[in-house]
Amino acid sequence: MIRWTEAGRQHEAPWRSALGAPPPKDVIVADDRMPAATAYHLACEGTALLWRGDFNNARQLLAAMGRRCKPAPPGSGFHRHRQAQAQRAHTLGMLLIPFEAGNVIPLRRAPDVRQACAEAYDDQGPAVGPLRELLGVIGAHEWRRRGVEVPALGDRIHPHYGVFSPIRGEYVDLVAQAPLPTTGTAFDLGTGSGVLAAVLARRGVERVVATDLDPRAIACARDNLTRLHLTDQVEVRQADLYPPGRAGLVVCNPPWLPAKPASLLDQAVYDPKGRMLRGFLEGLDEHLEPGGESWLVMSDLAEQLGLRAPGELEAKIAAAGLKVVDRLDTKARHPRSADEDDPLSAARAAEITSLWRLTR
């Protein structure tokens, strides 16, 4: 619950955050008279602002607060970059929006967010939550509605809120181009949106079993595979990596950075202590058919940032009793790789994404 005083009375409401942010302890009521400098100062000190003014003015105030947040300077390194990101998220998360039952926002010029919120939140009752998170929910709803064009599929993938969107197409292209071994069954571990399972099915793999631990990802993958008319070829299961049985091809695209995620959305990027990578490599002996092949899709961004030592990945592969048959490489093509103002610009510019073809 979140609690505040308004018009001389104590109030409380359920706290809403799909990203797992804790409710602020100190809350005051604010409206259109609140200057951005004052709002930023209060937020930095840990005082949240429950908005009672115009919705569009709240968005403008949030943007003004964001301009006051200082990013890590270019070349400052990964840890300072994450620290600055966390501070920014905490500060901007202090501007709060009220919700009435059914996801109605009782503010002037508030948009209709009922469908977007229904896709992101389990509880549809009255609540209070961060405006910044709500704007992310609205953006995710638009991505889900429009979909993301995937050239390797010749079709669109519709990502759900909290599920990694395949906007970085280079890793999908690698799976679409790698020589396909003769196999009747393939596993796609950590399927997310289902994009790699769909690519394998479109390439002619007779049966694909796609797994994920996150219920949001399971729902998203099933939705996309239904849209693509691939449910006869692809089965989606909730599992921690491997389903029962063996496959002639096992594909895994784990999170690329061995660091702790700070939110739900971070889980597609950060793999704490390399847990998923280790589980994938160690499980191949039990789940890869004799003579089968495994594809590990990884970026070397962790090496570029100093989070993984050069040669460490190859050593983990060898320690699991695996041999590298081939490696397909491609340069990163996402916009931040060419953004010189990005604090991690040097690492992103040098980043290589690889598909490692492995056998026992």
C-alpha cells in the first residue's frame, strides 16, 4: 500500500508497479503549479509527488525532470553507467499517477489506457503508480499492436509488455543463415517472443519445442506462433531451460551480460553470474542427440565492457565437453553502436554478435 495526506485526511491505495519498484514512503500531492526544479529536488530527496493536475502537464514535468538527471559521461565505464541509470529511474519514478477501477485515470486530458494496462498489470482495481512506468506500458502496447518487422521471417513479431522485442535483427539473421543440421526436433531455450522458434519452423524444422520460465514470455510466444500459423510445428512449454527428451538441434540466446537485473525488463539483458549460460552448456550432455548440434547466440559486449575475460567463454564451452565446429559473426547494427554520446559507445562500436556451432 501507498499512503499520503490530502486535504487534512489520511489516504491509502494499492501500489502498482509491474517492474517491482517499491512504494515510496514520503508522498505529497502536486499539481500544475509545481515547478520542475522543485519537483526534481523533492524527488532526489526521496519525496514522491502524487499528481492531481493535467495529465499532459505531468508528462511535460517528467520530461523536464529527466533533463536535469545527469548521465554518466562517455567512457566512464559500465558500472558508472548503470549507477546513473538507476539514479535516473529512481528519481523519475517519484512522479505518481492515480488509477480508478478499470484503469481509468481521473485527470484532465488523460488518455484511455485501459487496454494497455490490462496487458501489463494483473490487478485492475484502484491504485497509484509511477507515470514513467505507465508511459512505458503505453509504448509497449503500441509495439504489441503494430508489431516488429522481422526480415528473416518476412513477417511481424508482436512483443508483449515485459518481453524482449526483436528489434536487434542481427542475432535473428544469424539463426536464419546458419547451416541447418538434419534433424526432426529442435529446442529453442528461453524463447521470449518466439522469434527464433518461428525462424526454425519457417526453415523447415519439423518440430520445435520452445521453452521459457516467464509466464509473460509463454503467452507472447504462443500469441506470435498462432499469428504466424506455426502452432502445428512449434510447441511452447513453461520450463527452466530444457524440456524433457533430446533434440538434434538446441538453440539458446541467453542474456548477454553477466550482471544482476535491476527490473523486469533487465532480465532479457542481464544473466546473474552467467546462470542461464552455464545451465545451457551443462544440460547439453543430457539433451543433445548423438551427432546433434547446438547453436549458442552471444554478443561479446561483456568482453568489451570487462565483465567477462577474453577466452572465458571458449573455456566454458570446452569445460562442458563441447567442440566449436564453426562461428558466424556479425557487427552490431543498432543505433546506439554509432552514438558517440552513449557512455558505452566504444564498447558498442566494437561489439560482435556470434552464433557458435557446437557439438559434443
